[in-house]
Amino acid sequence: MWDSLQNILPGVAAKFHIKKTLAAIDVCREYRRLAPEMLPGESLQNTFPKSYSEKVLTIGVLNSAWAQQLHMHSHRIQKALNDKFGENTVKKIRIQTETTLPSVDSTG
């Protein structure tokens, strides 16, 4: 009688043209989960996923030292994301230096 939300969501996403938005949310959330495992120390205090579009994940970093750390580990992060979501989900990781981190809701 009742259908799981996981079964309904893909059809609803396609109907309302939000499939790409949901994919972007998933990729960015997975980066936040992977970063502490793959990057040194306080990665989430110094890096953040800015966007995911056209198979490019853009990561914001607070300074050039974190840009270098992310650059050194970007292939591993890209591989982990592609392993989870499918080959060629992320074709490139772009790194952008920012002056501040965005505020993040503690529930996200």
C-alpha cells in the first residue's frame, strides 16, 4: 500500500526537473563526509563544497596551503566520489580560494 520515499523520489525529481539539484546535494554531502578521512586535520574548517555542475565539483578553500592539500588529494577524492555515484560523475575538481567559509546549519 505504502511506497518508500526512496522509490518515489527519482520519479518526482524527474517530473519537477530537480534531478540535477539532488545529484549536486548528494555529491557535496559526500565530499563533506570524505574530507575528514582523506585530508589532514581540520579539513571541514578550511574547505567546503561550493557547487557541483556539469560533472565539476568546485571546492572552496581558505588559503593556498589548503588549496595545495586539496590538490594533492583531489584524485583520491574524485575516485571515491565516482566509486560511490558511478564512473564519470565527477570529471574534475576545481579549487577556489575564498576569504570566508559559508555559515553551515549544524543539522546539515
